[in-house]
Amino acid sequence: MSGEIEAYLGIDIGSATVKVVGIDREGQMVGTPVYTRHDQFPSQVDALKHAFSQYLASGQLKVVGIGTTGSGRELNKKIIGADLVRTEIFAHAVGVNHLVKSGQVWVGQDGQQVQVDRVGTVLEIGGQDSKVIIFGEGGIPAFFNMNTICSAGTGEFLKQLADDADIDIREFGSNALRATTPARIDATCTVFSKRDFRHLTQKGVPLEDRLMGACQAMVNNYLLNVVQDAELCAPVFFQGGVAFNQAVRRAFEARLGTPVYVTPHNDVVGALGMAVIVRDTMLGQPGLATSFKDDFFQRRYDSRVRYCHGCQNACDLAQPFEEHQGQILVLETLGGRCEGSQNPKNVKEMPQALKTFSVPVTRQSRQRPAFNIMNPDGLAGRDSAGRYFAGIDGGSRSTKYAVIRSLGHTPAAKNGSNPRDLEIIIAGAVDTAGDAMGACLRALEKVRDALPAGMQLDGIGTAGSAGELCRDMITSQDRNTSDFRATEIVAHYAWASYWVPNVGTVIDIGGNDAKIIAVKDSGLDFAMNDKCAAGTGSFLESVARRFQVPIEQYADVALTSHDPARIAGRCAVFGESDIIHKSRLGFATRDLFLGLAYSICRTYLSDVGRGKPLRVPLVAQGGTFLNQAVQHAFREVLGLGQDEFIVAEDKRYVLCAGALGAALMARSKWEQGLDTAFKGFDRVLSSAYRTVTLDCHYAPCPRRCTGVVALLENGQPVAGYKAIDCDYGLFSGLFTEPYQQEHVVSLLESLARGEPLAAGQVALG
């Protein structure tokens, strides 16, 4: 076609995105670079086709050479007919050097710009991969390193936090730069960091402080695991999609003590470098014709799952293939750990038989009701008939609420059987959405609206990771009141033992927490998951979101599977990486979904339930058990029937167990003679609540506590958090003494005057 521009193309196929860049013979970019996320398409090939067609449509272009780089480079080379393949390190190094040599890189501040003639270091962070390249003489890489399978120092980490905080990823950096006291967040692992982030939410730490803390944690992780002991050379350039986040760049500058510059075209430098490599190779070999498949868009590609029987590794394999003119051509056999998987004799359609995962369960239920946590002494108290009690369970993913009306003492209650002596007025949940205080107020509005006209609450219990914060917002006392703050263990057991009096075991899996309660004759034995969310609902939600399947439809998809995939479940990051890997190998979504349900079951039983005796009936609570695929996995693994593994038909019993249990505990405290200290709906819902992060330096105390949090009601401090064994009761809950409030007021005044930051605190910007 007349007027066509000959283009040398580079395609960077990463773990999360596809990038396409083209250049002409002189090295100038032609067409419009394309950056596309995989998760917007059914498969990586569909994403590649879209990105490629979008690029070709941006100009009159003729492909005369093409190369692939990135984690998907080898397979996609065969699909598209690429001429060359190079590693990401090589492509990024060539790309940034090309920009420097072509005079496109300028640095400076305050309007004084200087053209750069060399690159010292490249920090690159993409969707799930990160790397460092340190250059020596002549622009040749002298040192490089990449991250491991963990995504703690990558863009996927920031995207998941943005989803948790209910903000657009593009707003992450600008919000973080408003931080006054960045929160301290564990940088060891993505899941640990996310858990810290959520717990800080539940303690009321301001969003901007949490976001900046996450950026600093990300940088710390990157420097620890990717850079390690290497000495970085100036000037330092930042590229990859995460380089758009100015807060991360500022965090790098603060840690490194040197300016960090964002490379032009930072999100497509790898693809640009690959295009340069292709151009140089093709022009260096006159007469060399491209092998690009110009009918690429018409060809049909698919993948099938196969299994290796060559050794005990029992690897899951995938065989991407092309179907052309009625013939199937297997392009490659992927997923094997050893060469045995390449032997066609070892590749079968059915998997090897696996060892059975068995867990001992006592199948004889106890003959008498379980331990009565609401009235352990068995003493008759005040009759609560006709009175209303509420419960709020502040969770990291959702905040549950409930209102009950007590029916008073019944003959059945005196005999120790289930009294069924209450009526549930309402029970539901609101999304926490990264704002524990806002969620508490929205839940309280639901409680107010459900209460019959003229009725009042005689107690409001709180539970969950935001239980203390919520209690301090709505009550004026933290002891000697029916407004009882229950631990999650107490609240969940209270409800389970109420509606299943002979309960043997309570298992609860929520959004980020999981717990087991083994019932004994005189008390409870319990355990909770530690920092990892691998066996919780957020893991399911994250995977469902990646496949663009509403969580409500997850089980419908999963339960059509007859061959669940084996998913690594001990770590949420490894598990999600395993799912992504298997998805790209061609595993069906239904098999991945059901495999994940089994993985959650195995992780729970081996980690949370390890060493705890299981006795029927098992009562399952928490929002994750609304997922029928998870129910199916537990019943199959444990070999239990409907009456032995009990999931209530009433979804409120499952989702709102903590809130209902908190309401029961509030009723119990009222019956024992305690009255409510609830401030009232009008006062609480008309007040303005906010939190401030401070550094505490109290004159009589030799310690200096950083990052403590003050809760303000209409500008006045009412409570504080995050102190450790404070002898003066500062930042340890509700303020009960005037000197506590006076001290916090003085700290707030110092902050308002802009006095210097405390020692050890990094000032950014």
C-alpha cells in the first residue's frame, strides 16, 4: 500500500500487561504505543490480539520485523511468528539507552533541565515483576536482579490495596502524598503488608498515612529483595507502570538520598528496547525477511490440560495448540518440572492418583449443651423480655450489624436447652471499604432505622477488628456497662452455641481472618490464622475479580468442575500466582475455582485447625461459607453430612454471626445488672469523627511512642490507640481522666504549629 511506514515492532508480554511499540529505520517511534492489561480479556492471546490490532490501527504501518520479550515471550513468539526473543533485562537496558542516545532524557529541578548522556541505574516495577539494572561503562549492564515469585514489591500489590481502599489506582499516589505521618507497614510479604494495612484501617489510621506507608513498605521490600547489597549508581531512573505513582518515587528518593527520575515512556520501555533490537538485527542482515504471521488474527489458538506420569511430581501440564485448516499443532508442552514431561509417553489425559487428605473427626456429639458463655454461673438475672439489643461486628472487608428483641426467660432456658428466646429484627452488612469509622456509622444508621418507634437500646455490643474503635465512638464507658466489647472468639461462639446448643466445633472464615473454636466441657480452645489471608474470603474475592466473575457467581462456576486443579494454598501470593500460571497454561476457570475452594479448605485445616480436635456438629460461620463451593470442599474433605457440618439456611446466621453474638453478650450483661452507656443515635450520627496519627512524648514518661492514633469527636480527643502497656493510660482506649485529653490536645496543638517531626520519622516532599 502506498505511503506505508516500515515498522520494527517490540512486544513486551508481562505477567499482567501487553505492551506494543514500533520504530522506523531511524529509531523514531511510529504509531501509538499500546499498554493493555490481561485481565480485561478472556486470555493472554486475546489481549495480545487486541493490543496488536490497536497498534496497527494507529497508522499506515507495515511490519518488517517483530520481537517478543517479557515472561510470555517464548510461547507468544510461536503464536505471532516473532523474529527474535530477548529477556526483559536486555530489552529494558536497550530501551533506556536508546532514549538517552536519541536525546529524549532530561533531568533537573526548578526549571533547570539538563540532557542526560548516560544511565546509572534503572529501577523497574511492573504488574507482578520487578527488576534492577546497574550500568557500567558504555551503557552495558554490570549488575541486574529480579524479584522472586512474590509480588510484594510490584504493581499488583498497590492495585489490591487500592481495591481494598475503594480508590482508583490512578489516585493512589496523589492521596499518599498528603500523608503527615506515614504508617509503619510490614514489608516482608504482600499478604503481611495488606493485613497491616487493613488492621490500621480498623484502628482509624487516616487513609493517606496508610497509603504512604504502603508505598514505603513497597520500596523497602524492593530494596531488600531485589537490590539487596548492590551499590546503585546515579543517575537513577524509574520505569514500569508503577513509575506513574509519584508517592513511590518520593519514597525511593527518601530511602536512597538521591533524585529518582521517571524515564520517558516509562510504561513501554521494554517493548521499545525490543523494537530497537529487532531493527538492529534486521538491518544488520540485509535480505532477512520477517517471519511474522500476517494471518495471525485469523488463526485460532487454544490450550488443553494434560498430566505427567513420569515421576512422583505429578506435574500439571498445558499444551497450547493452533487449530488451522482442521489440523491441531501442539506448540509446546508447559508446566513440567523435569525433562520427563517432554516425553509423549508420560503425557496423559488423566492425572495421577493423589494421596487422600484425611483429618480425624470425633463423630459422636456431646450429650449435653456446650459451655454457656453468656451465663457461666447459671444464675437468673433481670428479665429482659421486650428489650432491644444491638451488635456491630467491625470487619476489615465488611461491617456487620444486628438488632434483637429479647423474649425473656423461658422454661426451656432453665432446663439448659436452646431457649429460642429472641427475635432478630434486622441483621446485615455494609462494606467497610477502607473506612472503619464510616462503616460503623452506616451500620449504626441501619440499627436506628430498624428499631421500632419509641423503642430504645438497652445495650449495644461490639466485636471484630474495629470493635474497640466502634465502641469508643458510640459509648461513653468501656467497663461496667451492657455495651460489651467482645472478642471475635466470644462473639462467634456465643451465637453458634445459642442456635446449636450441642455444638462441638465452630469454624469461621471471614474476609481476612479465620478461626477455630473447639468446645470443651469447661471452656474453649481456639486458634486464629496468623498474618496470611491464603485461607480466607479475600483470597476468593481477589481471584474472582481477576477472572471478572462476580463473587456471587463463583460457586455456580466452580461446581460445574469435575476435575479441580491443584492450587498452592499455603500463601495467598503463591496461590494467586499459581492460578495465574495455570490459567495461562489453559486450565478451565471452573477447575481453577473449585481447586481454590479445596485449597482454602486444606489450608484452614492444616494451619488454623492444626492440633485442634474436631467434634461434630461443626458449625460453619463467616461470609466465606456463603460460597457453596467452599461448603462442598469442606464436606468432601471431612466426609461429613449436612447434619454434621452445619451451615445455616438463614444467611444472616452465617454472615452476621459476630454481630448477633455481640448483641447476645450485650443482653447477657444487661441481665447481670449492667446498664447501657450508649450516647444515643442523635449525638453519634450528628458528630464528626476523625483520627490523627501522632508521636507521644509525655513529660513524666521516659518512653517516646511513635505512630499512636487519637480519635477525635467534633475536634475533641475521646480515645487513643496503639500504645503498648502505657502506665498512664494514654492511647490505650477511651480517655477516662482529664490529663489524658489535655495531653492529646497539647500534641495536636504542636502538630498544628508545624513543629519538627519526631526523631526517626521521614519527611517526604
